[in-house]
Amino acid sequence: MLRCLGPRLLRRNVATMSARKPAKPLLVVLGSTGTGKSDLAVELAMRFNGEVINADAMQLYRGLPIITNKITPQEQHGVPHHLLGHIGLDEAPWDVEDFRREATRVMGEIRGRGNLPILVGGTQYYVDPLLFTDIILDQVQQAGPDTSFPILEEPTEVLLEELRKCDPVMAERWHPNDRRKIQRSLEIFLHTGKPASQLYDEQRERRAAAAQETGGDAQPWEKLLFWVDADKEVLRERLDGRVDKMLDAGLLAEVRELYDFKLDQAASGTELDMTKGIWQSIGYKQFEPYLAALDGGEDVPADDLAALKARAVEDMKTATRRYANYQTRWIRLKQIRRLREEGPEALRSLYLVDSTDAAQFHERVVGPAADVTARFLAGEPCPDPTTLSERACEVLTVAAEPPPPETPARHTCDLCQTVLVTEQAWQRHVKGTAHRRALKKKKKLALVPLERTRGDDSGGATPPSSPDIGSLF
């Protein structure tokens, strides 16, 4: 028994673990970018007659294999992959309902062939509606994908005033400059006719009622989840190295392809929404200034071009690491919470496999996952998830326990443009990396004009106030 695993926890999980052969099994491979999700999905597919369904928003687009990190045909080893390279650059990005509808159709076809569907990808808001039946995120689509509301394009202060009228609870929750969250809450009301705060309350009531009536298992839980995880520092080095390999493999050619497509669309009078779809891929935003400078001709000094390129490389590495952190936080804070709310069987279906040591990938990731999958498909009792490794024990033992209740208290962080509604959330925020980074940057910016005025003969003019750096995310 692993040291961090209490015997009482193990006995409780084993005693309640059911043995039932799933009628409609679904395997889901989760994890941050760079951990080896696609490799594990392929390995499991080859062993259990599986077919892979892509759940990565960027990999839905055709072409651009480097910037979207698509699995190569060689790496697929003949395993059928679905929804990979599925839409063109000129097509609108899929919303949640688009993906759920198509993925559900593909899962039905795979099962119709007698094969096992394996969902893999890092776009968790695509994955969650296929796991959970009651998510507020889906409610926005009830009015239909063609419904539009011009008011959502108004300035943020207008959106906030409208939100105060229809949903003062949510309006009070968000920072006045947090356009995305304000717009989201207003959008939910416009689509559903109900305040988002009311929908959240109704959702909690439905879940509580269902748990009371059925003991927490309204329907059989026939999903098996693998969370491919790795040590943060090891993953950081791995991701930095991957960016370098992407550059060597031709990343800039794909960025150029996107950049030229954007220019062609602009020349034809077509305005692209740069806040959605492929334009949010990590790599494009970072290298666009470099390409624009290249196209500027001889007016741009070679040293400036080199500096722009170096900055783009570092910015891409930083953005990749932040995205990996975001994906991990989603699993820890949202998906595990939803599994806990779904019931004990759902929470016990999540297995963490440790890919920290790439040389031991088959022994520490593929082997344990294949053993659990074989038992799951045969309807045999599966091992307790906390017994797979020391890392699994440490992470999942904590995750299995519901968080302690938090003290309501509203705090506003103008620096990060966010509002925290509990004292504990505020303490986590001010101690967090993002807030400390923003604070450090603000102090640094505040010193720049001061240093300049010290060397000025004008007699020490009062330096201007530091700019509002806004939200970092």
C-alpha cells in the first residue's frame, strides 16, 4: 500500500466498487498539452479495437499539422481518427453544441462497428458535455446557433448595465472591466430567458434531488477516464523543447500561411474574427508581428528582426506553459468537482497515470491504463485509482474529498480585473502566480518613468502614473 493512502479510504472504495460490464463504454483521455494523451489513446485503441475521436478545437482544422500539434499518420499506427482536420480555415469554429452533436454521431457509428470510442483532446469544454448531462454551458445553445444579439457587441459598460437589469446577482459577481464574463452572463439570459444565477441555482437543486432519489447513481456510469499527468518542472522543459522542434519542423511556414490568408481575406473585404478559432492557436499571435516586420522590407534593421523573432519564441513558450497550467486547473477544479457531484462511481472512474519519465511511458502509463481498461470492459472490479502510483495517490486522495465550505466575502482586484466572492478565493488569488506576476510588472512599469526623470535636466518632473496593465489572461 502506498504511504499516502489511508487504509480506511481504500476499504471504502473497494467495498463500493461495482462489477458491471458496460453496455456503451467510453474511454476519455485527459491531460495538459505535452503529456502524451494522443500516444496513450493510440496504444489503448490498438489493444481494444478502439477508434479515436479528436476533442481539440485547433486540430479540427484541416492542414497546419505543426501549429495545431496534430498526431502524424505514422503515429496513428493505422488507428482510425475522427474529427481530425475536419473543417476549413474559412469555416466558423465549432461551438459546444456542434461538437457534441458530431462526436455523439461518431460514437454511435464506432459502437455500431463493435469498436470502442476513445475521446482524447485538451479542449475540456468540448469534453464535459459528453461526460455530464447537466452543464450550464450547453444552455446557451437552446435558442439555436443562428440566433444573434447585437447588444453583445456594445461596450463593456453597456453590457454591465444590461446585466444589472436582468441578473443583478451575476453583475455583482464580476469585475466591471471583465468583459468576457459579463458578456457570457448576459448571453445566457438572452438565449434562455432566465438569469444565469437562477439557472445555476436550479442546476444545484436538480442534482441534489436526483442524488436523494437515486442515491447518486441515476444512470449507470459507463465511462473510464485517464488523466495523463507529469511533474510541472519536467513538463515545462518538455514544452519549451517542443516549441524549438516545431520551429525546426516548419512552424513559420504555417504561420505565414495563416498570415497570407488573413491578408487575402482583408483584401477581399472579409473581416475575420481574430478572437476565435484557429486565430487563437498558440504560435500565430506571437509570430504575426515578426512576419509583419519582415514584409516591411529593408526599413527594418536586421537586429530588430532578430529581436522580434526571439521575443516571439519566448512568448510562444510562455503561452504554451500557461495553457498547460490552465488545462490542469480545469481538471482539478472543474472536472473533478463535476465527477464528485455525479456520484462515487464517477469519481472512482478517474485514473491518473504519471508520464513524468518519458523513458518509462509504457511501464508507467500504457501498462497500468491497459490493465484498468481490460477490467473495465470485462465488468471486473477495477483497482482503486489511488493505488496506481505515488503521484496518483497524492493527487487523487485530496481530490476525492469535498472542499471545505468557504466564507462569503466580496473582494475586487483592480490589477487583475477580477472579483472574488469568498475570503478563501481571495487569499488564493493574492498568493497566486498570476497576481504576483501582475504586481511585479506594475511595479516595474512604475519605475521606468522615474528612472528617466532622474537623468533629466528639467529638475525632476513628476513621473506619470503607471498604466493599467489590465488582465493578463
